[in-house]
Amino acid sequence: MVANLKLVPVVYTVEQQILVDKFNALPFKSKTGDFWKNTHKGEYADVKEAIKEHYLKSQNYTCPYCKQYIVVGHLGVWDAEHIIAKDENPQFMFEPKNLCVSCKDCNGSKSNKEVLVKPSRTRRKFPEDPDDYKFCHPHFHDYAEHIRIIEVAGFYMPLTEKGIALIEICGLLRFVLKCGGYNMVDNSVGNVVVQLGNKLMEAQTPAEQVYLMTLIGSVVEKGLESAALAGLDAMMA
């Protein structure tokens, strides 16, 4: 996982910009989110492919929400992401700073959830003030200032309200839930606890200490539960 990553907005070619301007010139009420999915073929297909390819390189194959590093040759593994949902605000469909790519799990969890502090479907100007967003925006915020990743357990520790919102909006609790469900009865539990203990010693705030101690307790409890179940299975074998 990568702690921080700065996005570089896509720059359209002359031909691509002509098509973007064509869409932007449509009457406000004629712009809908369906435009994106209805243009998988045709003249806009190249624009959409260029967007995906640009952000994959700009993001170094890293999801801006969960920070998973996924290198694959098939573009279908990644979703083109509209940070302000295109169904709610289609007028920003091709705005470079409203675009990135995300893993399918984060994109599916985020869906059309609201990310603006003051949502408005009739907003004409794209909001570029970081404070306009309730969560950690890939273009406008430093990820590491809002979320600390405890990699050994796939745990996302929020440091700010925007970090909390990102965890909720993109469903990042799925990682710690997966960690809590692993089935291991050997030294791997101890190794995880030791690594989390080292993180605890490095904690800089009481809040971080509480999060880590809670996580350590959860890992230990799950490990003991798995060991007990394995013991019962062995007795019954």
C-alpha cells in the first residue's frame, strides 16, 4: 500500500478537447450521467480510454482511496471514477480534476454517495476549494494527513473528519473485516500482534493508541477463537 500520491490532471489532445467542449456546450438539462455509459463506442470511446490510461500512469496503478497497488494489463479491472458522481452532477463529467481511476471495490462502495459539503445539482462552476469536500479528495488533499494505513492488518485509521468520511464512503472497513476473518492458528497471529505492537510504540496521539490497542485485541481474540476451533476439529477427527 502507498501512503500518499499526488494526481496529475489529464490534459486532452486537441481532438479530445473538441469533443469535451461539444459535451460542455449541451444545454444544462440535456446533460445526464447516462451519456458516459452510452458512449462506450463511437467518437467518445477514445476520450474515455485516454482518461483511464492517463490516470493509471499518474496514479502508478494505485487506487486513490484504498491505496492498493494493482498492476494488470486489462483496463477492465479498473473503473474510471467521477469523484463528484456523474449521475448527480453530469456537468462535471469530463472535468480533469473530477476524474481518476479506482479499484472496483472502492468504486462500487462509493457509487453515487455525496462527497460535497453543500451539494447542488445546478452548480455551474466546478468546486476546487478542498473545504468544499466532506472526504479526502484525490486531487486536493494529502492522503497521509487524513488517514494512516496500518498495513499489517489492512487497517485504515482516520486522522481527520475527511478521513472518517473517506473510510465510510469507500467502504475501507472491508480490509480490517477481512483481516479479522482469517483462519490461522500458528505463529502468524503472533507476528501480526508484534508488528502492531511496534506501531503502537510509534503512535503519536492517544487516539492512535486507542485504535491500535483495539485492533490488537481483535486480532488476539480472533486468533484464540481460530485455535479453539482447530482444537475441537482435531479432537473430533
